Amino acid sequence: MASPIAYLQVTTLTQRSNTTEDIVKAGCFQDPFSIIACIRYALMSGVILITGLFCVQRIYKLHAVRHQAYHHYLVFYSSVISCVLCTVHWLLGDYAQLDFVAQWFKQLSYLVVTHFFWTRAYRAIRREKLSVFCLLPGLVIGLIYCTVTLGLGIAYVNDYTDACLAFVWVMMSSAELFIAQMFLLSGFFISKRLDRISTVQSVRTSQKRKLWGLVAVFEITAIVAFTYDLTMIAVGSQYQNCGRIFNFNQLVYSSVFTVFMVVKFALPIWAMLLALEPVGTTNMAEEDDSGSIQSSDQVPIVSGRHTRYIPALASRIFRTNTSTTPTHPATTDNSQSPTS
């Protein structure tokens, strides 16, 4: 016959396990139902769904103006997929695999954005050929690493109750943190080149503000994700479940989890929507006699002995100036011919 103490211990563990399921697994369409968890998932799903609609609108604009930078298409298509996966995952719940796949598409957008700006950084320092030998292998290695961690997460994480304790989250967030540092480094090269190029001060300031705003968001998001994942493992390893970390308090867990997910998934997409603007083919640069090219990517392009910085915001002004400048001598000659 079991002793009363052993019975109390088993009962306490059972109650804690049920409480843990209430905190982590509860939601609007899950069993058990929790009004706090339902509000949590409704808020997160609403925010990420609206964000995905903005990405769809941006994709439509990219196709409408026939934008030529393929990076932009990859970024926003992957963002839409990530938003859809997050919405389905948060509404249905208890599917950790969807969380891993959504994280993979987010990392894909990080890699594409970093590759985009590093190609411009190499161009700014006149090392375009190095981009083929350095950036492409780095991009492939990054994709392989992210795919391997995705496979590990899908294969070994089944129970959503203790999914936050999986070390694969730290592997993913550490890769994200490394990508953010590479993006930060490219920002220094581009900013240094911007300071040496003569253009309108307001335009230069606007371009640098967008660049460093995106860098700051990537840094903040990566640091927050890495800190959160590392804390979950460090604190939760002794409890063997996620609910114990929050003392089985649904309100505390929902508040922290909602803010974390919005910062993790929605904030980077908002920053990319603001920084990566579509540029039409009518505003794209055209080759001139010296071989210089106007850039639709809003970064300096160096060609031959000439350095020209033509942001997309001022492309029409530049094209107007260059088209009207050669007409002045002709006008002057016509006005002087009658007098002569």
C-alpha cells in the first residue's frame, strides 16, 4: 500500500503537469480552453496577419513596377510564408514543427537581406569580384546550417509542453545573431562610402537612417531571441517543463510570450517594409558613355574612374538634369546665330 507522502507527491506532480498544459497548450480551440491564452493567440495572430497583408501589398507593387532586384522578392515572399505559418500555428496550437519552419523562413529573409547589402558593400569598396567568391559560399553555408537545425527541431521536438527547452532554439538564434553581426559590418562599409559621395544631404541622411534602422532592428531582434532561448534552457532545465519557469501563471506567460513573438517575427518585417522600397524600371538606371550605372538599389555604384550616387528617390531629378544639361549650348548657339 502506498504511503500518504508518496500519494501526495504523485498528486502534486500530476497537478503541476496539468497546470503546465493549461499554460502552454491552452487556447481558443484547444483543450482546455483559456480566455487569457485565447486573447494571447488572437493578438499575435492579428498582428502577424496584418503584417503578412502588408507584405502581399509590397509584392504586388514589386511586380507592378517590375522591380529588378530579386532579393526583394525573396524577402517578402518568405515573410508572407512565415506570417501564414505563424498564424496557423498560433490558432491551432500544439504544433512545434510549424514554429521551426516559420523560423527557417525568417532566417532565409535575414540571409537574403544580408547578401543584398553585402553585394552593395563590396561594390562600394570596388571589390565586386570578391562577392562571388565570398558571399555565395557564405550564403550556401548559412542555408545548409539553418536547414540542418530545422531538421533537428522537427525530428526531436514533439511535445509542445517542453519545446522551449530544446537546444535547437539556441542553435537557430545564435545563427541569427551571427547574421545580424555580418549585416552590421556591411552597414559600416556602406555608410563610410556614403560620407565620401557628394549628393543632397537630406537624401544621404534618409538613406543612412533607413540602413541603420534596419541594422538596429536586426540586432535587437537577434539579441532578444538569443537571450530568451538561452534563459529558457538555463532556468527550465531543472524543471523539465516550460510552465514551471513562469510559476504556472497564465497571465505572466502570455504577456512575455506575446511581446517576444511580436518582436521576433513582426518587428523585422516592419523594418524591411520601411527600408526596402520598390523601384520601377522607369526609374532604373541606364548606362551612360562612361559606363556608370544609376542604381535602383539606392546605394553607390562605382564604375571606372567615376563615382556616382543616385538614390531612387532622386532618380527623376537626376534624369531631368542630365537630359536638360546638353540642351543649353544648343540654345545658346541658336540665340547667337541671328546676331552673328
